[in-house]
Amino acid sequence: MDFKLPSSKAFAFFSIGSLLALVTQIVYFSPISSPEILQLPPPSTIPSNSLLQGVKKLGEGFLKKPEDVTVDENTGILYTSTRDGWVKRLHRNGSLEDWKWVGSETMLGLSMSADGGVIVCDSQQGLLKVNDESITNIASHVNGTKISFADDVIEASDGSLYFSVGSTKFQLHNWYLDVLEAKPHGQLLKYDPLLNETTILLNDLGFANGVALSQDEQYLVICESWKFRCLKYWLKGQNTGRTEIFINLPRAPDNINLAPDGSFWIALLEVSPSSLNFIHKWRVAKHLIASFPNLIEVVNGVHSKAMVMKVAPDGRILRTLDDPEGKVMSFVTSAVEYEGNLYLGSLKCDFIGKLQLEAVHS
């Protein structure tokens, strides 16, 4: 029997048809919908200093990806939540304690409560209150809808809790899809303990992340990660309820924390390596990347380096600290200043970084 090779014309039609079928398949079954072009910030002119490479590693090997850190200022005890389901605490003498077993791998931001408990954001359960006696879910729904991605929280002096929802569409395990889709699904919420009620303050945020109160509690600062900026949301005064841009940033902001002098520490992430930034401007490429998790890991740049920035209340950049190659720390997600030291959380490291601020100059 004779077999004839297809003509070049037939082969071309077959190849084009196969390619179109593949593209249609990818776009039609893509987990993202009609993605927008992501407006990336211009290349940073901030000089690198590698100062984060000088951190002391606290609890190394015993802290699985400690995303956030909070400090009980009455005792000096540090609290963090880890991917193995624990809220752990680090005592002044350096001892590490498995304090409370929550049994969740999706705990993120946390904040001290005035009564000595710890408020924890769980991206699947909502807001949890953890103390020596119990673990209580204090906010799981808003307007009858389950809170799906609680991210960071801060308690005001009146007991109100302000917290972010990273995305109402995506979850912690696939959060980068929110970046690829580049549509605003984030929220800012408020929990009122007197009314036992949760309300929405802001919708349509570009991956709402860190939340911090100003020193006088006149306003909140809320981080929008893939919009590369922080917003100021006024709580008091003639601008109550209004929003304005606090600062535009060279990278994506993660958590934000108030410093003792009234300024703010912001952890910054690199959304993608500069050589792959073009992907965020090409919709078909976004669908392709979104359809294959292994490709997401290639495009996602958060694991490659670390940077934190101190910003004044008027939005001026005061100092930056970084590890440009991620040699010691990368994917740094939070920075908390306490007694002259900066404590750093990370979703990659197995320790909390501690940096003595007076010993470094930037």
C-alpha cells in the first residue's frame, strides 16, 4: 500500500486549524474572563542596598511560611500564623511556642486585640479571634455572602475591625489569576463588635491587601497590590468616607503596618520578572498562562527578591531595604517595627527576619 505525504498546502491548513483550535480551547476554558491590560509601574530608580541580607533568622526551620507578624506591646511577644495550621508565638527569651492549633493552612494577616487576643484573617473562614481559651469565628459573611478571601486586619481603639478581602472571585491557592485577569474584585470591610455586623466600605479594589490605621485614627491606608498603590480612606472629619491615592509604588504592596513614629512600613512584591512583563499586555498570553499552573510559576516574580519601604504620613518615601537577588529573604509580605527592630514575615521563608534598624543605613 502506498502512503502519500500531505501536500504543503494541506499541511498548512491543518497546522493553522490546529493552532486556532488550541487557542479557542485555551480562551474558552480559561479560568480568567476577558482579562484587562495590566498597567505596570515604570522601572524603579530606587538604588538597591541589599540590607535585608543582614537579617537575623528567628525560629528558622520551625516556621512554615509565616505571612504576617504582630507584637503584643505589653509583653513583647511576637505572634505569627504558619502554613501548618498553628498560631505560634516567639517570646523575648527566644523560645518558640506552638500556641494555638487552628488547623488551617490559609491564615494570613493578623493583629493584636486590646483584650490580649489575636485577630486572624483566614482566607477560607473569614475573621477569627484567637485567645488562650478559644478560637471564635467572628465574621464569616457580609450581606449574606460568604467572605471568601480575608487578607489583612487592624483593630481600632473603639474595637472596630477593618479588614481586606483580596478577591471575591479567586482564592489563596490561585491568587495570581486575579493579577492576570486584572479586574477589581477586592473589598474593604468593617466589623462592628457592638452590632455584631460586617459592612462593605469599598468595592472594586485591585487585590485589596494590607490595611493600617493612621496614628490618630483619622484614616485607613489600604494596599491595592496589582494597581501598585495604596489608598487613603478617611474615617473622620469633613472627608469621611472619601478615598484618595496615598502613594503610587514601584512594586505591588502586600501588608502595611504603622511604625512608632507615625509612618508606615510596606512590604513590596515583584509581580513578574521584567523580562516577562510583556505577558501582562497580551490578552491571549494571559489566557495561556492562566490555563497552565506550571506557567504561572514561571511568570510569577514574587519569589525572586524582597523589598520593604518606609513611607511618611504625607506619602514621602523615607527609606527602602531590599534583598535584590533573594539570597537571604524573598517573598517578604510584612514588616513590623518594634523597639528599634524590624520583623519580617514571608510566604517563602521558614523563619521571621529580624533587622536592627540602627545598625543599617539606607
